[in-house]
Amino acid sequence: MGDSLQEQMLKAGLVDKNKATKNAQAKRKKNKQKRKGQAATVNEPVPAPDRQAEQAARDRELNRQQQQQQQQRAAEAQIRQLIETNRLTDSAGDLPYNFTLANKIKRLHVSEACQRQLAKGQLAIALLDGQFALVPRETGEKIQQRDPARVVLIEAEKETAADPEDPYAGYEVPDDLMW
């Protein structure tokens, strides 16, 4: 029982000879520095409370990032569901409807009724998997709340507040006028 802890660990095979001598040298060096009044700066471990605080901060940041990713995936799923369930299926037609997307003019062929509704602001154009879909205005606004980049076009609703002094008030310009 007169053996030191280090000798007992060597006999049990838990520590090898080289590791034990390195630990003994480090211990002697530390004691010598303390005697001289110097602070031990070499290989001094970080106190446990600091390490725990750093780990907790990293865990909080990681959890925040994971929650943000989950919220983005949930919003993406909601947008996909809104577009797929409210998409107009009978919108295909021969009339071209031009709109801008990222400073480029895009063309969508729609029916005459859809063209009128788009011009009046009753329909919106949404982007789903690189394709355009016509959805009702209310659905477009819901999509725009979740991700503004997914709604390509929502025309402002045109109000027909007639000016009583307008000499051309009786002559309405048709929406489908082609130049």
C-alpha cells in the first residue's frame, strides 16, 4: 500500500511508462514555477465553468440554427401546398401575357378569361419548381407573406373611379389590346 497512485496505475497497466514520466516532469516544472512566483501558463487547462459556458453557448447557437432550418423547411412545404392546391388548371390558352422576372421579360400563354383576371389583379403568378402557376390573389398574398421571392406578379387591383370631367370616360381601353 506504500506505492503512489502513479506506481499503482503503472502496475495495473492503465498508464504507460512514457506518459507517467511526462506527467511527473510537468508536475515538477509547475511546482518549480510556483516556488519562483511565476504563474503557470504552459498547458494550463481552462477552468471547468468556462468550458461549460462555452459549450452551452455553442449548443444554443446550434439549436437556433436547427430551428431556423426547420422553420424554413416548414414555410417551403406550406408554400408548395398552397400553390399545388390553389393552382388554376384551366389557365392554358393562346394569348401571351408578358411580365418581368429579375429584369427579364417572361411570357406565359393564358386563356382570355385568365388574361383579364391577371390584368385586373384577381390572379397572381407564383413560382413552383421553376414553373409558373396561376393562383388566386388571396393565395398569392399568403405566399408572399411566407416568401416574397416566390410570388412573381400580383397586379394592383384597378379601381374604376371615374373623373367627372374626363372627356374620354365613356371610351374604355380593352385589356387585351395588342400593339
